[in-house]
Amino acid sequence: MEEAQLRGMLRRLLGEQLFAVLATVGERAPHLNIVSFVSADELATVLFATPRQTKKFTNLQARPEVSLFVDNRSNRPRDLEEVFGIEIFGEAGEAAGASAAHYRELYLAKYPELEGFLESPGTALMVVRVRRYDVVHRFQDVVVWEVPR
């Protein structure tokens, strides 16, 4: 797949999908949450909102490295041939400065029903600076090895 095709597919899929699974680094293990997200800045940024009084926000303050997973599965057998899965790697920080208002507009354009949540003083709009996308099309054979204890 050429870069232009890949970028087009990423824009389309990230624009269509409403939710991602966010992985933050916890004290003992990864912490996973479902978040509503927006892709921005020509795929260089991903936005999501979170209450500040959550484990996810605490984790982000301590270790900003994140991974998000987005896919287009429909939970049907045809997914074996058609599914795309995207893992997004980057670092997250709270939106600030001149770009914060722009990011709020982008987020609310996709999720107008979340305006009250986003405008709450207890909510942080997070900006993920994307380092890498790993894209998987169709399922592959996966081998899991458990480390002996």
C-alpha cells in the first residue's frame, strides 16, 4: 500500500469510528478504557477527553506514553477478510495555549452531544502526539508465549 493510500485509509477509518481503546501505563499493569476520539493535524494528533478524577488521567500525568486501538470490525465472519485494526502510539498531554480552542472545536464537531462534558471544569481535553501507527488488515496467525515463572 502506497503512503497516499495508507493516509487516506487512516483518515477515513479514524473519521468513521467513534471509539478507541486507550491504554495507559499503570503502576502494575496497563490500564484500558474506551474513549471517544478525533484525529487531527493530518494524522499527527489524536484528541480525547477524560475526567481529571480518573485513574487514566492519573496514569497520564505520571507516564504520558499511550497506545490507542481502533478497528472497524462488525463482529461477523466476513471480518476475517475485511477488518482493519490500527494501533496508535504516542505521548499525551492536556490541550493548552492557542491550539486548545481549535482542538475543542474539532472535538465538538464530531461529538456535539458531549459539549456539557467537555466544558466541565473537571474534564481535560487530551492531545496525543502520534509517533507511530501500526495497521493490520485481515487477521493473522498469532502465537502467544507465556513467560515461565
